Amino acid sequence: MTNINNILYLDPGHAFGLSNRTNSFMNEYFTIIDQYQLNEHPLDPYCCIVVHDFADQEYLYKHKAVIEDFLEAGKVVIFGGHLFREWLPGCPIFTPRTIESHEDYHVFKKIDHPIFKGVDTDDMTYNKGVAGFFARVTHSPVPNGAEVLLTFRDGMPITYIDRQSTKGTILVHSGRDLFAHRMQNKSTDRISIQLLQWIQDEYKALQKEVSSK
């Protein structure tokens, strides 16, 4: 796997994520910057920007052109969280769900995608016996042509890939940062490494397409 810290991780500075700044995994695979440096930080060296669920979306909305330009250069943006400001191209505002049972949080694989290969859906649904940590809401309807990876039991999308709204690729997950699902001693530990590989593969495919035009 490529290891040149070419994935930019926007640090929201929230209390639950302070350990990311010194975590060996995060420092090995990411360049971590304060989220408020986005509009000033050179973005040419990076193939992907990861936006955390605690990110300041008012700030991102103010500087949404930065995200749009990055995507138009044939790159990748990953957002995990609940969108309430339209800063991410094509992504609909989050839709709260009416919950009648913990079974409403059950995760289903729409397709067998490499990011979630070998990951048990029960391991995604439940954390220490509690459902809802992985995803609680949805972004719906998804953009036309988007590839839905995960859904709730009623078919509402949890995670999708959008290659239509821009010249780049947008991965949206309506839950916690997908990279946070590691070191849990269950199959969800696979997500982080598989997602890292997907980023590099996706970027290569995007750049190949750009160079062929």
C-alpha cells in the first residue's frame, strides 16, 4: 500500500478525537491539519480529503469552492456524518429516521464492496451490544447514478459513492468517521485498511481517466 501521507485529514479538534494527533495509525497514513487551515493549506500533494463528523460545516460551506475545486481535479473526498449545510456537491441534507426498534438500525450490504469485504453486518450494527453507533440517519435521495454500498433494513441508504456530481469521487457515510472503526477486535477492524486501499485505487483510476482526455 502506498504510504506517503497523501491523504489529508481535517482535524475538528473535538475532545473525542484528540488522540488522533499522536496515534501511530493516523500519523502513518494521513497528513493531519486543523480544519480551519483548509482554505490556506496547499492541496496539490493530496489525493483525498477526509472530513470528520464533528467538522464545522458552517466553515466548510463558506469555503465549499475549495472542496469543489479539489474534486474537479479528479480526486476523492470522504465525509462521514450528518450533512446540514450544502457544502458537499450532490449530497442531500441528512434525513432523521423514526425509530421504533433497535432493528431499525440493522445494517445491510447492498453490494459486496471491497471497503466492507469480510466485515460482518452485525459487527457494524452493534457495538458492545448497542445498535446505532455505526449509522443513525440517512442522506436521501442519493444522487442519480450513485453506487449504494450499505442500507438500513427498509432500503434507505447509509453509505454511497458518487462519481457523477463532479469529476472526482465522493464517498458519503451517514455515521461516524469510517476510520474510527478500528482496534475493536471484530470484523470492523478491516474497514480502515480496506478503505485506505480503496482510496489509492480510486485515485489512480480517476487520474488515468483525466490523463486520457
